[in-house]
Amino acid sequence: MKYAATTFASCILALGIASGGQAEQSNDSDLRYFVVEGSLAPPIAGAMVEHPADPMAGAEALVASIEGAKLVSYFLFLGEPKNLAIIAVPNSDYAAAITYQRFGTQALSDIKIREVIPGERFEKILKLSNEMNTPQE
């Protein structure tokens, strides 16, 4: 069972990158949120079936390797071998590193990463937008 969890966790889009330098401890308002989507390679999808494991547990463990980061949510697509994770990381460098790390393992292809803005930041953003519309004297 340990093999199954390890294999599965290392193969899925669980965002397993090691922190090169230590990130400063962040509170949630300092984190940047990203949606990470990727297509599973056929051998990886096969390993998932052969060695079932809780994908959320593996993903959480690997995201925990990035100090201050968290796995917000994790999904597998129905009908296609894809997964989607919502992560919160200290800065966009980690999100960019995820692309190369996961692509380099050949576990995923067609990786897409998009930054998203949490709802609690909307009011601040809208106020800034409104200030831009205010004529300057």
C-alpha cells in the first residue's frame, strides 16, 4: 500500500516541488492562488487504477513541501484523464516551477496554470479600479 500511495502521489499533479530557498511564512492574504490543470500520461493513469490511493492525501503532502503553501482543492475529471488542483503559494515563482517540475517527470502534459483572485480581495481591487477612473487634477 505504501508503494501505491508513493507512486500515485509522485505521479499526479500533486505539485511536489522542493523549496529551494525557504519562503517566508505567509498568512492567507499574502498567498497567490493558482488553478493547475494537466493531462495524465497513460502509464500514470494506469498506475492510479492498479494502485488506488487517496489523491488528496498525496497532493497535500507534496504541497506541504513548499513552506507556506497549501492545497485548496483537488479534482479528477470525469471522462478524461485530467486533474485540476487549486493551490495557494507564497509567490508566482512556485507556480512557474510546478510547470517545469511536473512536465519534466513526464507525468503530465498539456499543463495549464492560471492565477485566480480570491473573493475576499475583490473589494480592494474594485476600489483601486474606481480610483483609476477618478480624474486627476
